[in-house]
Amino acid sequence: MPRQLIFVLIALSVAVPLVIKIGLPNEVTSEVMRVYEEIDRLDSGSVVLVSFDHEASSLPEVKPMALAILRHCFSKDLKVIGLALLAEGTSIGDQVLRETADEYERLYGKDYVFLGFRPQYQAAMLGMGEDIRRVFPEDYSGTPLIRLPMMRKVENYEDVALIVSVADGDMPVWWVDYAVSRYHKRLAVAATAVMATSFYPFLSSGQMIGLLGGLKGAAEYEILIDKPGMGQRGMDAQSVCHLVIVLLVIAGNVGYFMRK
Amino acid sequence: MSKKHEMARRIPIIVCFVFGLFMLVQFFVPHRLSGAAYETVLDWMQIVFVFTLLVGAISYAKLNVKKVSRTESGWGYNAIGLVGLAVMVILGLWKGTGEETPFLWMFNNVQAPMQSTMFALLAFFVASAAYRGFRARSWEAGLLLVVAIVVMLGRVPLGSFISHWIPDAANWILRTPSMAAKRGIYIGIGLGTISTSLRIILGIERTYLGGK
């Protein structure tokens, strides 16, 4: 089969289901349910730290997960601290946070803040365990944290109920090493599907309380919060695309054995 | 070896030993002074890292300027890279990086779509490579192929649409054999990290200084 035909098949398998909705039913897995339950049982006013540990390349996969989790947080009246430990996550985190906060009419400084980016993530993670204001003296727009009402009550991880790492690499493992092991914080992870399998040992050990794996994780979370979004829409496309790849593999093997 | 070169090798080893030992010991010392010194070290780590970013940017610029000035093969791409770097730095310094700035516009409308496009191209190459290379040439390769198909179908709604056995099997693969293998790898990485760290702190491992 010519390569060009394979490319056309893949393009169609992604594009057509995005236009024509199939609506395949999606089941919620226990890993996603655990993240939902953890956030759902937090008291109103609890602080959730959301770290945007990803680059722009994985935006279509990580943004639906971030949106779903933030919508749940704001609907529960939780306070959200956003930050980025990879430079490209900074602008994305700022926009995603503002977008969801506006949806729920949350106020900057009172209900949520965005701290921006700090280089050297190990030092930043460890430093926040001692004093967040020392690592981030100012927020992303340059306002001293002491002037933000929400941050007056937040000194370090002691005042944070849950950490959520939205990641496309192995940053959640560093969160386990530094925030979970050293400061005994609870960590939920929203990671790209390709990385998700790496984190199962940490789920099993309880070092991660739950995991959203890629677009499927986002779709499952959207079901739980009853807010359909890009996750659910993308799952039809992903289903058809996976099916096409499986059929290509089978066709390739049939050809191989026939030639043999 | 001259005295100057000898010192240039010894100083990093001494710095590494002192700070490595300090970070190890302070973990077990809950005293206020230890905590204060620890926070200062963390501040310094970030400061040093910022300089490494600067070194990276300068090195990138130098390498690309060299290729453009010599009009080496593909120099046009290097020129575009340099222009991109310069434009983003200028826009960032000019109006900042916040809401409704030209920097953010460029990030949202040029950089993010380009990077997402590059990432999305993987789907085409993965499909093509899977068709050409994924063959059941041995029973191990056949097993890998079956597992891959089960996980691929089990991780999308189509799997449960066909049969609930597919997502159940996919989840079992991820939560049992795959996790066991990952756990083994992580334990190996952990032990390797400890031994390498000790070798660096004690000055046995010196390759990070350059040379042999």
C-alpha cells in the first residue's frame, strides 16, 4: 500500500468523526474516578495547586484535561493556584485558568492566582514546600503575592489540599519525589496518553491519587462533571484512527504471511 | 598539568562534594539554621539555572549565525530560527508576555499551532511504520502485536463497543505486566541514581567536568 494512501486514510479517520458525530459511549475508569472523588470531597475554599508542566506541542491533548479539572474546581468553589514549571506552559496556563475562571465568574486574587514560570523545577518544587512567596515573590503580572487576598493565607504546601500536575513528560515523577515523598502532599496527574502508562506504579503505591490519561481521561472527566467538551468530541476521532491503524497492521501481516 | 588547570579541576569537585553532602545531611536536620541554609541553596540553584538558559540561547544563536554566514546546506532554516528567536525576544521585552500582547499573539497563533502540527504528524508516521514494520515474525513479536492491538482498542470507546473484554484486558495489561516492568525499571533507575550521585559527590565520577 503506498504511503500516501495511508496518510489520506489517517487524515480522514481523524477529520470525518470530528465533523460527523458518532457518539460512542465512554466508560469512566477507576483512575479518573479517584481524581474526581478527591476533588469532590474537598471543602469549599480549599486550595488546589495546578501546575502546567507541558509544552505547546501537546496542547490539544492536555488542554481538555486541564479545562475539565479546573471546571470541577471552580464549580466546587475551590481556590486555585496556577503555575508553570516548563516555560511554554506559562501562557497556556494563564489563558486556561482565566477562561475557566470567567465561566464561573471567579475573581482573580480572591478565587485564583497565576504565579507564572520558575526555572529549575526541582528547586521550585522544594522551595514551595518551605515558602511559596520565596519562590514566587510576585504573580505572573508582577503583583506581589502579599497583595493578593487569597495568597495571604497560603504559605507553603501545608496550606495546599491537592497538587495537580498537567504534564506531557515525566514531571509528575519529580512531584512524587519532592512534594509527595518529602512534604506528604496528595498528587493527582493529568498526563498525555503516551506518558500515562509510566505512572501506574505510582498509582499502585498511592503516591499518585489518580490519573487522567490523555484525551480519554479528559472525556471521562467531562462525563463525571457533566460538561461535554473537546475530550468527548475527540474520542470518536481517536477511536476511528486506532481502528484504522489496527486494520493497517492486520493488512500488513496478512500480506507478509501470504508472501511467505 | 599546570597549577591553574589542577585548580580548575579541583574547585568543581570540592563545590560538588560540599553541596552534595550538605543537601544529604540537611534532610535529616530539622533545625531552623539548616532550613534557612537549605532555602538559600534552592535560591542559588534557580539563579545558576537561569544562567544556563542564557548559555543555551547564546550557543543556539552562535551555531545558527555560523551556518547562515557560511550558507551551509539548509541555512534558510537556520535563518528562520534566528529570526524567530529575535522576534520573540524583542516582542517579550517590548510589551511583556501577558494578556493581549504581541508576544502572546505570536505564541498562540504561530508557535503553538506549529508545535502541535509537528506533534500531530507523528500519527501519520506511526501508521505508516506500523503497516510496514509491525510483523509477527516470531511468537514474541506476535504476542507484542496482539497486546498492542488490545491496548489500542481498549483505550478508546470503540473497544467497549465491540466487547467489554477488550477494555478489561487492556486495563489488566496496563495495571499488571506493564506496571511490573515499569516498576522494575524505576527501581533500577533509583539504584543507578543513588550510586551515580555518590560517585559524583565523592569525586570518583568526573566526566561532567569534560574529558575522560
